[in-house]
Amino acid sequence: MVLKIEHLTGGYSKTPVIHDVSLDIKKGEIVGLIGLNGAGKSTTIKHILGLLRPHSGEIRVAGTTISEDAENYRKRLAYIPETPVLYEELTLKEHILMTAMAYGIEEEDALERAGELLGIFRLDSKINMFPTHFSKGMKQKVMLVCAFLARPDLYIIDEPFLGLDPLGIDSLIDLMVRERDAGRSILMSTHILATAEKYCDRFAIIDSGRMVADGTLEELRISLDMAAASLDEVYLKITGGTSADAR
Amino acid sequence: MPDNLFRPRVNEDIRRRSYYGKFIFNSHFLIFLTIAGGVFIYSLLGILQTLEPSVWLDLIASAVVALFLLPGYRSLLKPADGIFLLPYETHMGTYLKNAGRYSLMLGISKAVTAAVIALLLLTVGHGAIGIMLFLLLALIHYTVNFHVRKRVINTGISISLMTVILFVMDVLSLILVLQHPVWLILSLVFLLAADRYVKGREHPAFDWNAYIEHEEVQLNRYYRNVSMFTNVNHIDKQFKRRKYLDPLLWKPAGMSFGKEKMYEFLFYRTFARDHDLPMIILRLIILFGIVMVWMGNLYVSIVTGLFGIYVIVLQMSQIYSAQAYLLWPKVWPVDRSFIQKSYVTFSHKAVFAVTLVFGIIFAIVHPGFAYIAFVFPLWGYLTNRVFSRAVYKKEQELSD
């Protein structure tokens, strides 16, 4: 199991935002963490990343908790935030080198892996520029390049398609599928259900901070007796059509 | 509504100034100011006794005062005002008047200090009436300049260009009035013309964006000035590419290419590409170097050098703070202690280079006591060690 969350309760302060969340991700799986704004998706992700301390419950990545071995735990993750977070003083190449040093990748290997990714996202001519001067979509591509060159066991992608142009979305989907085929897993948070339906192997539906359903689309349809229903329809049925305001 | 808005905004600004004021005017700085101020006045009075009346002396007095006759306008407006206060545009009169009064008050202390220094200089060769006229004209310029600079924001005229024009006009007017009182009339005509010219180019409507942007620039400038003495969290950091420095920036290679050296790699770039920091440090070295050379006193040179290093070490620590709180060091599989270790390595090297400059200046000014210069690197090392620890401690407390 790449990720195992057991009975996680937590949030930003003493008041919990997510309650008793459990989730497993196996090797080579793309899992869609879906829910409306404020449902608790980002809070769950922040707990997995170790940015928040759980009130109760446990999170294991490749069998390790963050308190047991923080470095090993983090080495198995790569995170792509919803809003690009970049070093204003570093060029694109220097971002790549920083990522490589952080993940213990040799310089030549890193530049070779990055070269391919830069080509995919059409950034190869901008390697010596400051990414902070790029457009939002291009900044997001820089985040993707840095994450994908690390080749960890689990990618955590928060709203992956936000700000990307159609070609960028297409390239990202190809990459995600390629990584899955290579045995790596992806947890993708999104509320764009039509896209999630097409590319995710499984869905974890979170509503008002609680995990209300988990399974393949087929399993969800069967459990709700909604044959041929879209993910949107399944989601509305499960959540009762109400939006969450957990945060 | 806008009338009720001014009081909390001005209180917020006063709180901000008193908060940073406590850090800037700490006991060390006050001791330094007292010593430096005392030596400055003592040496100035000594120089005045030997000076003869001259137009150059008038020029210096006029330029010193003119530098501080350009009060900036602080509207205290915020970006959201451009949306939420639009319907109240016609009711902004009282708010803007109050903001104007507050802005005038903010610049007055520096103008008065400059006037006192000028007053001392003008005692050489000028009578009471001449000095009174000079001060009266300075007061008129201070007020009119303020209104002109405030109006310029609402025109297409370059603020920097207008500031240069006003400064030149101030220097000329002040020096001319010292030569003959009749020049006062010409000076007033100049001022009136500048005011009419800018008024004629004002946009018919209030340019919210321009005023909000101007306020942001002013606030950022204030933070930058404060950051010369203490850490400022709110500062809007900007970086310059400075491609020409790339070959000089150290990069780990071979076995060093890894997590142990990654933050040092980052710190070199943060420092070299920071929009202001290298220039601030250069300015501080020049400023303290000038004081050391000008005073020429052994003890003053030592105190000035030590204080200069202290201020520069304070400056350097903002690099660490800027990196420690970012997202990536919390997500990357790298122990946070590497940030601290790398900062210590980087900052000791940088501070050593700075102390070497101070040591050289000291050795040139006091060749007979050149051996004392060794205290500068030692002081730099110790202060950097203490400040680094204080920054980690603060970071630990915040992360807990």
C-alpha cells in the first residue's frame, strides 16, 4: 500500500475540519479525491504532506509515518499545489537543481529527466528565466516538471488542471497515465468531476469533512443503484446535492 | 463612511511605526546615535569657527534643507478601496484632507532637523533677517511641494521628474533668497507656476488606481528603510535577474550536489538577486566608511565600524527568515537543520567579507593602530552567531 490513512481527524486549529477519514491508495493507482469547495480535500492533503498535525488517526506512506522517519516519508511524495509556489530568485533550471538535490538525484540524471519534461510542456527555451515572470499556467507547468522529475511513489496533485491550456492538460494526463503504468500512484484532488471520471481508477468522495464514499465508478453506481450515471450524478446523490462549508 | 475610515487607518499606521520604532531605536542604536550625534555637532561647531562666508556654504545649507522639503503623500488607501469606496468618491474630501495633514506631519521632523543644521551653517555670514526669510521660504516650499506632489499622482506627469524639478527649484530659491531678499518674489512665482501647471493637468476624476499604487510604493519604501535596521515580514520582496553575476554564483558539484548544500546554493542567489539588499549593504558600508573617515577619531571609528557591522548582520538575517517560512522546506525530504547550517556557512563568509572592508578602511584611517582592525572580523563572527541563534529560536517558537 502506498498510502494508508486510518481514522484521520484533524484541521487547522483545535476544531476539526475533517473527521474520521480513512483512505488507501495502492501501487499504480490514480485516485480522485473529490468534493466541493470547503469539503476538506486540501485539509486532507495538508495532513498527508505533514503540514498539519492530526488530532487523531494515522497516515502511512509506504509503511512509514512522518514521526517515524520524516525524510523517508517525504522522499516518497511529490506535491503540486493548486497555486504555484516558486522561488522568486531562482531560474527554472535552478528550481530543477534544487528539486534534484532535495530528492537525492544526480545532476546529470535530473537534467536528463527535466529535459524531456521541459519539452513536453514547451518550456525548454525558458530554462534560464525566472519562472515568477511566467503566466499562471506556465508556472503550474514548472511545478509539474519539478514534481515529475522526482519520480516518487506518490504524487499529490491539488486541482491539477487549473490554469493549464488544453495542450498542457493533455500532456499532464499522458504523464499521469505513464507514471501509473510505471507503478507510481497519484492522489488528485479536484472538483471538476467530468475530467476525474475519465482518468481516475477510483474515487474518494469527501463531504463536510467526512469520507462518504470510496470505490470505482462502477462500484459507486452499483451501491447507489444508478446504472450509467455520471460521476456528477453519483456525487449529487451521495452528498444529497448540498454543498459543504467545512472550513 | 470614508470619514470613519480614516481614524482606524491612521491608528494602524501609527501602531506600525511605533512597533518598528521600538526595534530600530533600541538601546544599542541610541548609544550609537548619541555618540555619533555628539561628535557630529562637536566637529561641526569646530569647523564653523574656521569658516568664512561663502556662496558654497549657502549652497550646502540650501541643499541640506531642500532634501527634506519634499514630503511624500500617504493616502493610507488600500487596494480594496478601489472597489468598495467607488460610490463614496464624492464624499472623500474629509478623508483626503486628514490624510494630507497626517502626511505633512510625517515629514516635519526630518525637515526641522535639516533646518537646524542649516541654521548653524548660516550663522556664518548671515544676519537674523536673512535666516528668518530663508526659514520662511523653506516652510512655504515644504507646504507647496507637498500639494504639488500630491496632485501629480492624479496626472500623467512623472512623479520622479517632478520631484527632481522641485528639488532644483528649492535649492535655487533658497540660495537666491540668501543673496538678496527680493528673490523671494521670484521664488513664489516659481512655486505658483508649478502648482498651476500640475493643477491644469489633473484628471477630472479621482484616479483610484494611481493613489492606491502610490500608497503601496510609499509603504514598501517605509518597510525597506526599516529593513535596514530590523527584520520586516511585510516587505514585498523583489528580485532582479542580474544575469552577469551568474558565473560568480557558487554551485555544488559532484559529491557536494545534494541536500547538505542545496540551501547554501539558494542563499547565494537570494542575496545576489535581491532587489535591494546588496545595494543597502553597499550604502551602509559607504555611509559608515564616510563617518569613520570624516570623524578621524580612533574611538569613534571603532564604535562606528562595530555598529556598521552590527546593522549589516541584522540585514543578512532577513535572507534566512525569507527562506525558513516557505512551503518547500516543509515538503522536501530534507531536514530543516540544513537550512540553519547552510545559513551559518553562507552568512559567516558574507559577514567576513564585509568586516574585511571595515578593517581596511580602519587601517587606512588609523595606520598606527591597524592591528586593532582584527576586532571587526571577530565582532562580525560573534554578532552573526548570536543573531543566527535568535532567528532559529524565533522560527522554532513560530513552528511550535
